[in-house]
Amino acid sequence: MVFRAFLGATLVLPVALLGGLCGWSQSSPTVLWYRVSTSAKALYALFTLPQNDIDDFLRSYEIFDKEAISTSEDAQNIVNYYQVINHLCALGEVEKMYIPPVLDLKRGIFGNQVLWEETGMADKLNIGPGKKVLDVGCGRGRIAHHVASYSGAHVTGLNIDRSQIAMGREYAEATSMGSKLEFVEGNYNDPLPFADGAFDALYHVQALTYAKDLPALLRDMHRVLKPGAKVSFLDWFKLPAYDPSDSHHRKLLADVKAVIGAVWTPSPEEYVEALEQAGFVVLSSREASEDGGHQYPLVKQAEFFYETSKVIVATLANLGLIPKHFDTLLTRLTQGGQSFVEADKLSLFTTSWQIIAQKPGQPLTA
């Protein structure tokens, strides 16, 4: 009890500082409480992180030097990476572990996530009460939670990391959403553990960079969907401006992959071809950012938060108020942030390209 009380008192200052950086004081009371409590829980998790988990996380970055996932060791590195990165992301506004398409710059990262998940994805999937939706690579389940709350549909989340599955279930129960949400531990590189025609819609948000065999995965997605079901893919893609013969472009690619946790870097055309070969009809394939056409304003917001947090954390660690591994983790997390901004300005890559497709079986709708 004394230890927990000490931890609580110790975490008050960093939570307050982080909240100030995010501008949480301007949020509604409900959102403010959610953000503060989530940040506090993330800080506690990082405060008590075992040294083995820290070491495994730092080693896991070797997978981002690869172009494809191929071994069981790679799969374990993915788990080791997400067991820690999810807490680092939850400190601020990227708990959902993605920078959203920019629909309205005035809304910031969290606001654009909410807006895109509603109008940019859920509405386009034509889901509602009575519909069943699959979220592939669901992380902590916060996107699934919002989609279910907004649409009334039942959402099943699939994820490789047991700890995040537990967080998704816990939050669903705490918010009385247990009947609308289900979380399944599994690797999408294995056959999907669902019956044929089980779902009315499917989506993933920046999750398929770890696919070993994309055509096989897409065929399995096609299998678990009902005729007429739609899919939404929001993912990381290289764009026509990227020149693999340009050494600076290659450096930016390597830097950005480590920042966002990417391995494979396809083009939208490769995805469209694979979807069509799997039996889908592609309805649209486009950059989803509409307010300026770039993500870098939101990337810069995230970069400012974490770079400033790193200074605060280093100071608190030097004062002995928090463990020094906080500084190590944030230093690793922030490496390459400027490259992400530069590459987006140059339109070399994007993490907000959206593809909408449909399994034939009823009249196709855009």
C-alpha cells in the first residue's frame, strides 16, 4: 500500500505535465478523465516495466531493417515491440497507435481519429446494429470500442499481443460494452479462427505490414466475410515520388519504418491487385487526408509532444523521481521523427491511404 501510494504521488507531476502538452484542459470532463487516467496507467506500466521487457523491446527494432516477416523469431519481436510501444503511445494522443488522416486540422490527433473512424470508415462500411465486424490487428481495442459505440455493430478484434487483448477486454467490461465487443488472441499470418461468412464487414488500421503472404491473408479475409461485405484498409504505402535509387529517400524510408513500426512497404497498386485477385471488387483507392492532403501537421504535433516529454522525463529521471529507463525508451521512440515529417512533405510515403473494397454477392455500392 505504501509503495502504491508513493507511485501515485510520484506520477501526479508527469501526468499533469503530459496533460498540459496535449491541451487536455480544453477537453470535455469525460474525455479529460479518460485521457488523464489512461496516461497515468501507461506511466505506471512503464514505471514497473521489467528489465527483460525493456531489453526485448529495444532488440525488437531489428525487424524494421527487414522487408518481410518470415520467422517465428520475427513474430516474437512483434509481440515484444507492442508490449511496450502501446504504453508509450498511450502517454499522449496516439493510444490507438496511428496518425489519422487529416480531415480537420483544428481537431488535432485525437479529434481526427474520432472523425475518421466515424465518417471515414464506419459510415463507408455500412454497419449498424445487428452487424458483425472484424478488426484485424486491433491493438488495445480502442478503435473497435469506438466503432461499436458509434455504429451499434458488434466488433471482434484480433491481435497477436495477449497483454493488449486483456486491456481491450478490461476496458469493454468497464464501459459496459462487453456484449458489443469480443477480443481474440491470434496471428493473422495463421488461418483466421472464424467460420466462413461470419462477418458483415472488416477493417484494419495500419496493421498488415507484418503480413507474410498478403494474397493468402486476403483470400482468408474473403472467406470469413458474407457476400456484399465491405472492407476498409488504412495503411502505410510508398508513393510514386519515392525513388529507390536516391540514397536520401532510402534513409528516410529506414528512419520512418522504425518510427511507425513498419516492415513491408508496398504501393497502393500492389494492394489493389492483390485484393482483386482474392475476389474483391475495389471501390476506391485514395489518400484519405483531405485538409491539406498531408499528415505531417499531425505528425509534428506528436513529435512535439514526445520530444518535449523526453526533456521532462530526463529531468525527472535525473532527480531520481522516475526510473532512468523512461529516458531510454523515449529516446528510442523519437528517433526518426523529423524524417517522418520530411518524407510526408515530399509525398514519398503515407500512412493514410485508404482502400475500400467489397466481396461480390449483392449490388455494389461506392
